[in-house]
Amino acid sequence: MLFNSLDFFLFLLIVFSLYWFVVYKKINLQNLLILAASYVFYGWWDWRFLSLIALSTLMDYLVGFRIYQSKNVSIKKRWLWVSILFNISLLGFFKYFNFFIDSWVDLFNSFGYQMRNTWTLKVILPVGISFYTFQTLSYSIDIYKAKLKPTKDFIAFAAFVSFFPQLVAGPIERATNLLPQFLNKRTFTYRGFSYGLKLIIWGFFLKLVVADRAAIYVNAVYNNVENHDGLSFIAATVLFAFQIYGDFAGYSLIAIGTSKLFGFDLMTNFRRPYFAASVSEFWTRWHISLSTWFRDYVYIPLGGNRTKKLRWLFNMFITFLISGLWHGANWTFVVWGALNGIYLILEVQLFRKKRKGLINILLTFLLINFAWIFFRANSIEQALYIIKMIFTSPGRLYIGSGDDIAASLYATLSIAILLLVEIKKEYFNAIFSISQNKFEFIRFVGYAVLIYLILYLGVFGESQFIYFQF
Amino acid sequence: MIKKEFKLSLIKLAKFVVIFLIADLVLGTISKQIFFNQKTGKYARSTYAIKDTDSKILIFGSSHAHRHYVPKVFEKELGKTCYNVGAEGQQLLYHTAMLKMILKRTKPDLIILNIDENFLYKSKVAYDRLSDLHPYYSDYDEELGPILGLKSKLIDFKMFFKSYQTNSTVIHAIKYYLSPQIDYNGYRPLSGQVKSVVDESEEILIKEYVEEIDENFVMGLKNFISTAKNKGISLLFVTSPTFSEVDHSNNISYNKIKEIAGKENIPFVNFFNATQFKYKHELFHDTSHLNNDGAQLFCKYLADEIKNRNLVESKKSEY
């Protein structure tokens, strides 16, 4: 079920009403309702994949106990590996099986061995598998690290794994943050309700007005590269930077806001990332739940920065390489991850002080955009072609044809609104605020106008969110 | 305590909804004013066709209608006023909706529908582009409801909001306010010539359909015919000239349209592969569209055909 569909609105209304008006007295019943609702939400796409979530839930629930109860560290470790291997295998099979087979075949063929590819399977990628496998993994790892005790409440645990607001595209929650919330009573407050709705409204603005508008131009250029020149690729890449931000940050805000309506607090996932003055700062602002996941479960276990410098740089690079692969089974994502790793290594080598100022913000934006080319391109060859065209053949700027022209203008207008809001939040937050204004009338009018703008400028085609594919 | 919070939330939510509805009404009314005050551009043309035209010959169809039918030629040859209601990229459901709205107010003598061979094939964009009709919903809900309902079952709910009715129209209004788009009774001529040797690989053809019949489009065509017939208006189906030789004998959509036209006794004038036009690069803007010279010539031939078939009572031109 898509957030940007009327199905979801009806679903949310029903679940919200049952949650607070029918089963509100018993926390177990509330959790059961969330579990059932989450399975309906997920099954709306493809009910067959519910078995995967159920299996992953059961496995980590049982393994969590084994890890906790084992006295012997090596046995604890063994059970941890069971969880890791199970979840990674699940991810590996559904997401990467064909990618690795194809890559092996291509490798052999490139050495002159003619190999026929007969092993690839027709595997459909289950929506959100990368998110919930990471979430369940964090549960087992945190128990192993003695940060968390396993819960006996299976319903609460299953609801934590499948919690519908963040099930398919995050934020990837840690068991240490979210699971206790399932075990404690939630209370309804006007403050939480109102804050949740505000986040949802701004999330929809980011998705329907910013991301989906930009997507029209981006797709027109990136899906038809042979007919475009360097200037168009620059424009499309910059627009893609806002498309993916609006799409993903929009989803996260809707997820966080929806959770608020049910009395849950999810972690912040984006903090105005394009105001970062360095790539390392960018990664503290972009997809925070994933970058901290990789920091805690990959980078630090590898030794982090408490090791020799060369090893430290290697740890950074390998973490970003894996992060790239996590995003998709395509070499474009691997290169994107590697590029970010290289940026960080260069920053460590070249700059000692924390960077600040507009020049550094623009430079960071430029570097991030360069990496986005690989992220958005359909293949490595296409990305290289685009880069070549940017540097050698600026040509003319495609402004769209027919309705596309209007789409480009709408995208520009919506990004201008977004930037104004973010500049205000980043630098002048204390001056004036609509969302926190002491006058209720101003707050209400501000959000009424925002909804108006969504309905007036938004794209209403029930488009998918980009991160569903990851 | 919780009850108090619920009560507070409900009261605040109700207040917010009232403020939003007022904002929607006020800003929506302004948006509608902007929309209906456009002087040029596609919305200005459709608004004129719906609200003002009393022309005796009306032309419907996609870009082939919009770019090929020169009202002045029909007016001169047939002595009847003519308006081109053709709209780029639009398909049968849109044309049927436009016809229903126009016929609510006026009764022309002849309606020409320019047939695209793929009109009946499944096409998502054909549904998406029906959003061009949203601004007219408040005044024509009876005519538009069943057609827009094919796209979304909750159309009444969505159209309750004025902001949604005018979604995605403001840039268009600003654009054509700053740079007016000239048309001649709905016709916009194309200039330039198709290359003498056309490299088809250079042509970017975006296929906007799947080769399966969409029953809604079949119903749309039948509805178009019955709407005109019920008002006693003559109908004519025409296919436009093509630059290259085309073979639509196995095109299921095209054959179905011909079959329906035959059953309903609708005259059908076929200019596909017409020798007067085929491979005459000086008459074409691109391989699919005539330039102004081609359009003038095509309309002259078509006017003669209309006269020969006595489809309208032609009188000496006063134009």
C-alpha cells in the first residue's frame, strides 16, 4: 500500500480509530492490531512475501533467546552468526542472486571464456527486504552486545519488525529504541497527534510536489540519454538530487508522523543534507538511520578509527562500498558507494579542520551530485557517457516538450519553496516559525496553505517511492 | 486525561478543517479565476469551445486534428462557421467529454472526428490527461462524472476541493500570459518541412499505448456517436494524410473503429496513404503531421468531400 494513495488514508483512519477507541485499554491488543495492520499493509503489494517477514521475525525471536541464554561466548557468537547468515542469505538470494551470477558470467566472458548464463532465476525483489532484515539483525547484534534483553512478548516483537509506517523504506529502527515502545503503554496526546500530522503534511509536500515534479524532467533526460547534451544532464542531475531527497525524506517524514499518531517516536532520518559543508557532514544528515547502522554494525566492528591510519581509511571505504551495494544490485550503486568512500578518504587526508561556509556547501553539493550520476544512471556505461557529455559537449539545455516544459517549471518552483523553508530552518530558525508559532491561527493557516499547495501543485499519479526498490 | 486530549484534538482538527476549507475556497476561487481568464493556450481554447463557440462545424481529435484542420478553409468552402476543438495528446474519452459539454449549450450542423488508428488501444496517458477536464467539473459534473469516474472511483470526493480541480494549471496560465500562443479558431499551423530523406532512427517515437483494446475507449467512441446522433447532428470520421506508406489492415483498434462507424452509418473519409500527400515532404512538418501548406490542401480536399457527400447544407461563403 502506498502512502500517496487513498487506500492508505482509509486504512490509516480505520487502524487509528480501532487503536485508540476500541483496543486502547490493552497494550497487547494494540500490538496485535498493529501487527495485523502491518501485514495487511505489506500484503497489499504481494501477500506471498509475508512469509519472508514472518520467517525473519520467528528466526530472530528464537535466536535472540539463544544468544541471551548462552553462557559460553563462542556459542553466543555461533547463534549470532545464525541470525546474520539467515538474514544476509535472505537478502542475498532475493536481491543479489542474479546480480552475482550475471557479474560472474560477464567476468568470464571478458576473459574470453564463452559462458552461457543458465543460472539466473526469475526472482522478484520483495519490497522493503533491505530495511526489515537490517532491523531484525540489529536486534540480534544488540542482544549479543548485551545492549538489549530479548523480549518474551512475541506479538510485540513481530509488531516491531513489521511496524507498517517504516516497514518498507525506513527509518531503519534499532530494537533498543523502538522495541521498548511496544512494551510500554502509549498515550494519546494532542501534542503528538498535531506534530504527527504536521510531519505527514510536509512529507507529502516533499514527495508529491518536489520529488514527483522533478522526476518528470529527470526521467525524460536519463531515460533518453542519447538525445541530450551536457547542460541537460547537469540540470537533470541537480533535479535528481532534489527528487531523491524529496522522495526519501518525504517518505521518512510520513513514516515518523504516522508513528506519532500511534504514540511511537522514530528516529530522525534527514537533517537538511544539502547544507552540509563536507561529505562526512553530509552523511550525518542523509539517511541517518542507515549511516548510523553501518557505523555501528560494520565500521566500528571493523575497527573504526581506533586503528592504524591505513586500516581506518580502508574501514571507511569498505563501509561505503557495502552501503552502495545495499542500495541496489547494480554496479552503478557500488561505484556510487565507492565514490563516497573516496570522498571521505580525501577529506581525511586533505582537511584537518571542520569545514564551513557557502563555498564548502557548494563544493559538497557538487561532489554529491557527481556521485548521484552513478546512482541514477541505468548502467556504468551510461553514467560515463553522461559525465563525458557534461565535460565535452554542453550543447543546449532541454527545457522539455509539451507538458514537460511545465513540469520543469513546477519542479523549479517547488525546489525554490523547499530551499526557502530549509534556509530558514537552518539559519534563521529562531526568527519566525509557522509550525511553532504561538498563535494557533497562524499555524493553522500555514498548514492549510501547505495542503492547498500540495493539491494545487502536486503530482497525483500514485507514484512509487524510489527507496522501495532497495 | 486521554478523553480530554481526544476532545481537544477533535476540536482543533475541526477548526483546522474549517480553516482549510476556507483557504481552499478563497485560493481555489482565485485559481479558477486565473484559469478561466486565460486568453490563449490549450485551456483557453477548450474553455472557449465549451462556453462560447456557436460554430456550425466542430472538429475533434488529437494533435492531428489540432494541427491539420484549418477552420478558415471550411468556412470559405462550405460557408459555415468552424472551430477546431482538437487537443494535442488527447484521446477518445476526452473528446467525448468535450462534446458532451459543448452540446449542452449549442448545436452544430457537423462534427468531424479525426481518427487516430490507435484510439482504442489501452493507454495510461489517455486516462492521466483527463485531468485537463478537472477545472470544468463544478459546472459539468453530470457530463464529466461518468468519464472521470473511469480514472478514479473517488472523483466526487477529489473534486470537492477547488485546489485539486485546478491542479497543475498555474504555470500554464503564467506561461501563456507572458507569451501568448496564437491560434486561428483553435487551429495552430506547423511550419517547416520534413527532411526529404527521413532517417526513421532519428525519430523519437514514444509508444503511449499497449496493443489491446480498452473497452472503456470503445464505449467512449460509441458514446461520442450517440451523443451527436441524439441531437440530430451529422458526424464524419476522417483519417489524416500520412507521409509514409502505412498498413493498418491488421490494426485491431483501427478495424474496430471502422466496424463501429460502419454499423452506425457514419461516413468515413480515409486519407491514409493518399497519393496527393504521400512522400510530399513539402507538405509535412514531420512524418506524422502536415505543415500549414499540407493542412490547407488537406482541408480543401476534405471540404470537397463534405460537399460531395452533402453532409452539410453548404451555402456561398460569407467569410
